[in-house]
Amino acid sequence: MNSLSPDRQIILFMAAVVILVTAIHPTASWYLTLFLLALYVSVYWLTRTWHDRAFYLVCFGALLVVTCGAASIWEELIVAWMVGGSSAIAMGMTVSRNDLPALLALGSCTLAVALMIYLSNHVLLPLFVLSALTAGIAAVLAIRDYQFRKQCSGARV
Amino acid sequence: MRPRRCTQGLVLITLLLSACAFILDDLAVLLAAAVLVCGLVGLYIHFDRKFRAVVASVEVKRSSERSQVRKGTTLQVATTVTVSVPPGMKVRIQENLSPVLLVQDGVTSLTAEPSPSPVTQKMLYRITPAVHGEFVFSGISLFASDPFFEDDIILSAERFSGPGIFVQPTGLFEPAAHRVTAETREIEKMSVLSGFGIRSLREYYAGDDMRRIDWKQSAKHNKIFVREYMGVMNLPPLLIVDLPWRGEGVPGRDFDRMVAAVAGLAEYSVKTYQYVSVLLISGPNILHFIGEEKDLERCMTTLRKWMHPVERATHLYRMPDRSDLRAEIRQIDGLLSEERDPDEARFLTHLRRSYQTGLQEQRVLAFTGQVIRTISPLTIEEIYLFTLGSGDISHIRQIVRQAQTMKIRMHIRLPAQRDPAWCGSAKGALRADTLEAFA
């Protein structure tokens, strides 16, 4: 018997998770969730040979994630991880043991963000915090990049 | 660091989700946008780490054929680059060459694919310094990309740059040299015509010419010995190939025909005269000289290596020769003696003064000196010059003049139906012995 490839495994796992989440917390739009799941799987199948596959997957994956978020923030986060993982595998970003700390860091960040959103009543404050954090990280990376380029051009740091 | 098309699309989705979250005040939409932001930042950091690892793994070893050259001389440079490329990444490396070093041919960039172990590749190219002075190879440019981001960096630190080359200047003018011509060449073979050199001695046979008896050897060995003199044969022609300038665009079928004609004549020369000499020029730049090459295969290999449009380090810009200027002055003198209109006479006087100044300042061109130095040691009777005949032909005029001075017959071969300037009076102007089409 042929074993399933990693991308098919994660798609099946994701489908199981989404169906389970929909079953545990049924919403008024449960049929929409299942429809978007089917759509995502179809897009995953159809865009096998397309160049910028990640874009199409994220487009349709975002819709699925938002629909799942109608039930609970935590269920939405789990589905978002699933969509992210399947998109990463689809783009050929194979995961090794060396990537584990980075993945854990990314998971922790999204978890922290989800917690912040969960504790917020409105969008404005978490949106502001997110924007400020992104701008800060971009500034730090820009400074690091400048120093790196200076070093490579032979200048004494 | 630049986002690629896919990442630009993802950023757009993130912005749309954020805007929707803000307008609808929906936390679920905000979480989707926040997860995307986290993902994009993660991808950015991941690419940055890989990019730094690639740069850290780069090792460059560069060597040039010579460290001191004269301006306009072509030299070969070999650069070995070792780089390790992580999975999912593509790396392109390019030599950062000074604009004054003209690349004649070869490879100045390479692409490295992902590999578990470091990959070593070699770039081999030839450059011609167009300006004198001291130059240091200033390193490489590295371009890396993955499906989400791309970035490039100039690596000019000490470990990526060097060595230096010192380019010596060449003057525009220099004094000309003189030469003595010979018409024939002695070979160690029997021939109808005999030369002055002695090829061998043999015993006398009845009927041998008595004048050929070597009396000293005959007296020494008590036998009659006769001298066998060296054979004499005609001299092979010198082939001069004027390669087109790269700036004139892609050469057409005429160039292919010229290559075929040169190869054919070179082959004929080797088979008939045992050797061939080929001088490769491009405008007033001497590129390479194949001197008395006896190996046909080696000759053809060298021709294959050079027969393509090249970059010209110097141009003559249709510079008139001293004799041209003198002719112009003589013509003006003739016109001045007949001229009655004072305005035209003033103009002609001014023109004559300009020509006179040019004549006083002009010396023998460096190119002419190089041609003389190259041709002088050769014993040749004929020169075949192959050219496409496009653009400036001042350098051809210089070669023809020197050939005439040395009493060498000059045959110019150029494409059929060339510019009207070449037809009719051109032969007379250039004073070539023959002017024929090679195809």
C-alpha cells in the first residue's frame, strides 16, 4: 500500500480538524465552513503546478480561517496553523529538526497575538499594538541589514 | 531585501484583512490578518538568515594572467567561487568589473543551485584595459532569491576583491622603424630554384654540375663531394583580420563568410607554405598575433577563440593621415591662387592654418608603430587584409601605407556590395594592390 505524501497527510488532518471543530461548535454558517474547506482542497489540488501557489492558497485559506473564527478564536488559530503548514509544504519548504525552534517561536508569537485579541474588546488597540510591533521589527531588521552590508563592503564596523 | 510577486500578494491580503477588521470591528478577521503578519515577518527573518549564511560561505579566488599590462592588451582572468546554497534558494554571482576594463569574451557570472555541500564554479574571461592606471578587481555581486524574497549585495571586502593589475600607458604617437625585405625563404627540401644555404653533401655522380663540387671536403676525404643547396620557395602571405567592433551590433552573414574565407586561406597557407602568420586587429587595436604557426589545428583553435566582434579600447575617429593633410593643404594652395572673393580666401586661409597646425602636431600613430614592429621581423611579400569595411577605416589606411613603404603587396578582401565609399575611388585612395570581395 502506498503511503500518503506529507502534503496529503496535512490536508487530510486539516480537513479532519475543521470538520471536528464545526461539529463541536456548530454555528449558523456551518455549511459555509464545509464549502470553504472543499474549495480550499480543490484549490490545493488545482494549483499543483502554478508558480505562486502560496498566494492562491492563502487567499482561499484566509476565508476558511475567518469563517472558523466565527465559532472561537482558538479554533481559528488552529485552522490558521493548518493552512500555514499546508501552504509551506506546498511551496516546498520542507521542515527539518533545525527549523523546530523557529516554528516554535512562530507558534508562540501567533499564540500571544491570539491571546491579546481574545482579551480585547475592540479591534483598534490590538491593531495598533500589532502595527507598532511590526514597525519596530522592520526598523531593527533594517539596521541589522545596513550593518551587514557595511561589513561585506569592507568597511570597519 | 525586496518582496517577490507572491509576497506582494500576501501583503495585499493582509492589508485588506486589517482594513476589514478595522471597519467591521471583527476580532476574527483581525486574528487572520495578525497570523499573516507573523508569517510574513517569519519568512523575512528566515530568508535573512539563509542569505547571511550564503554570504558567509562565499569564497573567491581570482587570478589574472599578468599583473602588469599595456593599455589595450587583452589578458585572461580566472575567478573561482565557492558557495553553499541552502534548499529552496537560487544564487547568482557576477563579477564587479570596472567600466574601464572591457570584457572581450568569456563568462563573468554564474548560477548556483541548492546543494548539501559547497559548490565550486569557475568564471573564465578576457578583459582589455581601456585606461591606464592601477586597478583592483572590486569583488562580486551576489543575487539570492527564494519563492518569497530576493536580495542582492555587493561583496567588495578584502577577501572578495583583488588582485590588482597595473596598466601602463601607451602614447598616441611614436617614431617609426625601418626594415629590410627579403622575397624568398630557404627550405630544407629539393626545389627547382636553389638558395645559398647548404642542405647536405653527397658523393659526385656523373652528370652533376662541376660548380657544385666542394673542393675542401673532396680533398679531405679523397672523394669528390658535391653540395646540395637549400630549396627556395615563395613566402606565405600575412593574413590581417580586422574584427568588427561590438558596438556596431550583431554581425550578419558577411562576418560568417569572412570567417570562412580567413580559415580557408589559413589552411591553404599551412598546406602550401608549411606555416601561416595571422595578425588579429580590431580598429587601431592589435589583439593577437599568430606568428609562423605550423600546426593547422592550433591555428584554427586560436582563430575560433578570436573570431567574434570585440570591444575596441581605442578608436581613431577617422583621423586623417599626414599625407592626407598635406594633400589638403596643396589643394587649398591651388584654390587660393585662383580665388578672387576675399571672404572665401579668408576661409581657405583659416582652413589651411588649421590643417597646418594638425600636420605639425601629428606624429606616427602608436598603432602604426605596432604594425611596423609586428610586420618587420616577418619575411613576407603579400598581405591579405580581411575586413567588413564598416565604420571607420583610418586604421586600414595606416596598414596599407606601411605595406607600401615596405614594398609588400596589399590585398584587401571585404564583403560584396559594401558601402559606396569602398567602390571605385576607394581602391585608388587606399592604393591597395587588389580589392576583392570574399563572398
